[in-house]
Amino acid sequence: MRAVKRMFAFPAQVLAPIRQYLLSAKKRLELRRRTIRSEDPFSNPDRVDDNAATDADAAEISGHDRAEALRYEVDRRLITIRKALTKIKIGRYGLCENCGKMIDTDRLAVNPMAELCMDCEKKRKR
């Protein structure tokens, strides 16, 4: 028997502050991404490509690796925020992506970008 996906839409007055929070978080993360890019040693136009000092080269590589890791995490969070904003727009916010049941409002209060209900999250982690 196939699970029936229930449709439920939060009232607009409930979603408005969540949407504002997500838009604010998105803006902060986009600014953080630009900052990380500017701090990446590989993006420095004055960088010398044929640097003979191994310690300077190692520091640049280490700095670049750190910037790439930070940028990856920021990009992942931006994707989840964009997905949540899209769900608000199409009326699917708060519904589990796996089973279609409503995600507990306490969970959404802690993590407005939650994509799975607790049952599906537990199954996924096993």
C-alpha cells in the first residue's frame, strides 16, 4: 500500500517571519562567501606563481584548502536555504521530503531548513 501524502500549508502570517529569517541568513551567507573568496590566497592577483619558498607555498596551499572547505559548507547551507524558500513559495514548507508527513513544528523552530521528519531522519542515519 502506497503512503498517501497529505497536503498542509502553514498560514501566511506564520511563514512570513520564517521567510524573513531565511532571506536574512541567505544574505549573510552570500556575504560570507564573498569574504572567503577574497581571503583565498589563490585569488590574490599579487600572488607569485613561481614562489621558491616552500613555507610560503605551503601556507598558500593550506589557506586555499581552508577557503575551499569553508566555501563548500557555505554553499551547502545556501542550497538548503534556497530549497526552504522554494518550499514556502510552492506551499510545501514543513512537509517531509521522504514520507510527506508534516515535520514537527518544534523541529522547524530549531532548524527552519529541516527537510525530513524525525522518523525519516532516524531511518536515514541508520
